[in-house]
Amino acid sequence: MAHLFEPVTVRGVTFRNRIGVSPMCQYSSQDGHANDWHLAHLGARAIGGAGLVIAEAAAVEPRGRISPDDLGIWSDDHIAPLQRVAGFIREQGAVAGIQIAHAGRKAGTFRPWSKQRGFIPQDAGGWQNVAPSPLPFADGAPTPHALSVEEIAGIRANFTAAAMRSVRAGFNLIEIHAAHGYLLNSFLSPLSNRRVDAYGGEFANRIRLLCEVVEDVRAALPDDVVLSVRISATDWVAGGWTVADSAQLAATLKSRGVDILDASSGGVDPRQQIAVGDGYQVPFAAQIRREADIMTAAVGMITQPEQADAIVRDGDADFVLLGREFLRDPHWPIRAAVALGQPAPVPPQYERAYPR
């Protein structure tokens, strides 16, 4: 029976444990470039014993940023700073991952701690956002430009180029962001996709763009680079995307070369009614793993070592990804190992703090 600290190998990439740092936007870049903040933030979690450290959503084009302060991977100029980050993560024994993303109709907002809130006006540094259909995300939000088929082809090419740059930067795992109401997710959900062409309508059409992006990216990646996709397993809105849809999608993505399905939820519609609680999204990962026969990552209010260990031992997921808990405690894996009686992934520089 697998447990939280049992190593696992995917495509020849060995994860020293099943604990991952979930991609968390830091809103600390200038023109998309990584800097010392990213090195310190991500590096600390690798030092702290995580098996996988995933860098935040990196935009595949400038208009794909959630905010002007987001990380980017749309230019070759972004590679060198990311090489420094990825290299340090790997040196500490963790797998280096990066999430590539396009924010779609939710792009162009002020960063969270700004005195201003909401979308940035175009005459104040914002930009025209894009989506499958000209539907604003919420009341008062800007109306997005509906992408043409030709523009969709350009988005596909941008994801592929971003993935290739990520490999050049030294990342072992690439995650495609198709969750939380961002561009690829908005194509999936019938709540945000009202197209009547090959990219809208029935299920097979709504998943078409994500499947094409996955096929393009997998074909461009070396065989020994792990491919993950984060999805919103449910919209939490009646008439929207469901967990059953997610399981069907996951099986399709697996057949196209996806190795891990990262199961989050929500974000596509402000009417969502989320039943938040400890491990509230774990059942999504479990159902998708069971029905699609694909490796999954569980997320969402996973805070305790025993809780995380049970998720893996019970076969609900192959990985647990922690977000806010890692912000509170970069050394959570070391603490978890001590609590569970497992060998702690302590770097030699810190061994004096953990007497045997």
C-alpha cells in the first residue's frame, strides 16, 4: 500500500514523496520575469522537503496574465531567470514543475493587495481580455472578445511554445492550467461557452481546445517530462460542468498523454455555491482516479499529516498538493514525516534542528 512518503516514478522522473507545492500566484513579477522572490519562495519549499514544487501560473501570452504582475513564459527572455529557480529546486531533491496558463476573460485585474479592485481599465494599463464567447465573468466585468478559429490556433501555438521554453528552463513537470474559470476552463463549461462552431455546444466540442493543446504540448515535450492538467472538477452551479464530465475528460486526456490529473474546482461562475471544509475536493480526485484510471493530485484544505497520508493510503489520490499550508509552513513535509514516523527529508544544513 502506497503512503505519503513512498517515492513514485512517472516517465522516469522520481518524486521522493507524494507531497507537492500547489502553484500559487505571487503577483511579484515585472514584465513576466521571475526574480529573487520566486527563488526564495519556491526554493524554501524545496528545502522544506516537498517532493514536487510547482511554480505559479506562467502566462503563455501577455494578455493571458491575471494581473500585470504575473509570471510569464511567452518570451525566450523569461527562460534564464526560471532556469535559476528550477535548478535550485532540483538541487534540493525536489521535482521542478511549472504551470502554464491563460487567464482568458478573468485577465487584467489588479493584484490582490492593491488599493484598487477588479479589472484594470484599458486606459490605465489593462487590456482586452478574450474568451470562447462574449460573456462577461460577472456584472460590471468587461465583455471579452470572442476568439475566432484562427485566433484559437494562435493560442494553441502559444501553449506549445511556452511548454518548450519551460523544458529549456529545466522543469521536469509541465502543468496545463484548465481550471478556475481561466481560458481553457471557460471553453469546457457550458456556462461560459455558448459557441455554435466546432469549439462549442456538445461535450466533444467544448473539450476540443484542451485536447488539442494537450496533444500539441505532449508532442513537443521529451518523453521524460511529466505532463499534468489542472481542471475544475465541478462548477458548483446547476447546469454547469460536473464531476462525471471531469472523469470522462480525464480518460480522454490520459489517452492523449496526460500523466496526472490535478483536481481542483470552481471559478468559472460567481454564482457557485462551494461546500468548503477539510479536504472538500478530495472526493473529486478519488472519483476521477477510479473512473478514468489516471493518477490524480488532491487539493483543497489539506492541512494535517495524518489527513494527507490517509488520502494516499486510501487510494483517493497519488499526490497531495498543499497551498496555504505551505505558505504558513515551508517545512511542512519535514514536520509531517516526524509526525508519521517516516524518515524526514531534512537537508544536511538543518540536521542539527532534528536530532535523531
